Amino acid sequence: IIYIHDFYPIILSFFFKIILDKKVVYDMHELIVPQTNHIKLKNIFYYIENFAIKYVDFIVIPSFHRSQFIKSHYNLDKTPFVFQNITKPESTNDENPIFNIINSIKKSKISIIYIGDISLSRGLLDVVKGFEMLDNSFELYLIGDGPGETTIRKKAIYNKNIHYYRAIPSRNIHSLLKHFDIGMVTYS
């Protein structure tokens, strides 16, 4: 059995399935959609994935909604298996993990939230730089973990209207979102 993690090596599924006659498992984290009006590297990976996914025996996806979408989008015979591998473990204490975040929101300001992968490839550094140009009536909350964490944390220290918090359990996300004025999604 060959395990392929994300879209970068998906083209190898063809080789493993046809040439080596191996079973292939594809752990599909990202949802790639082609961008219009220009060619990007992700567009190339989208078309490779579209071709290579036919040579995969088993697909693992982190959400039911995405599983249904992928089945329909790629016209798959089987619905991908849902394994919610992004859930954080239970807290060892009784403290509510979103309590401090909610209490830090200033009702007099427009609050903007981003929850997800803290990765510079998602354009978060540009978001922070752009946010620094706004007046004092806005607050930006960045919540998550990732490779860009140190850079984002350093930027947040110098702006009292930018707040960074570590990732929270996924079961708490909905309860937290209702306290914000604007939610933000980034893709590069």
C-alpha cells in the first residue's frame, strides 16, 4: 500500500498503480480549484490531480462536505472516506479555550477573524501589512498554528489591533465565529 499525502506527489499514483500494481491511498487535504485569467502552479496541480485521481484506490478527506464535493467534482464512483484529522485533543483543564479570545474583543471596533493554517503561502503576511494601513477602528484576530507562526507573531506584537492565538479545538470554532463582525478566508 502506498500513501500519498496532498496533491504534490499525486502524479505518482499512476506509476504506483499501473507500473508497480500497488494499492494507493490519497490523503487529500487541500481543495484545489483552477484560477481563471492566468496560469498558476496550483492550476497545473489541479489538472494533474484530475488525471491521477483515477488511479487512487482510497481517498481520505477531513470533512463530509468536501467528501461530497470531491465525489461530484471528479465524478468518482465511491465517496471519499472522511477522517477528521484536524481536531485538536481535549483540553486537560476545565478552562474554555475560546474564553480569552472572546473577552479580548472590543465591541467598539470592527472585529475580523481568520482561523486556519498560519502559513505565509496563504498571503497572511500581506493581510497583516494591509491591516496595518487601516485606522484604529479595526481589530484582526489570527487563530491557528503553522510554519508562518513566528513571523506573524512578531508582526502582531507591534500592532495593538492585531491579535494572534494558537489553534483552538474545531468543536469551538462555530461558537467563536458568532462574536466577530467579519470572517476572512485566504488562498494564494
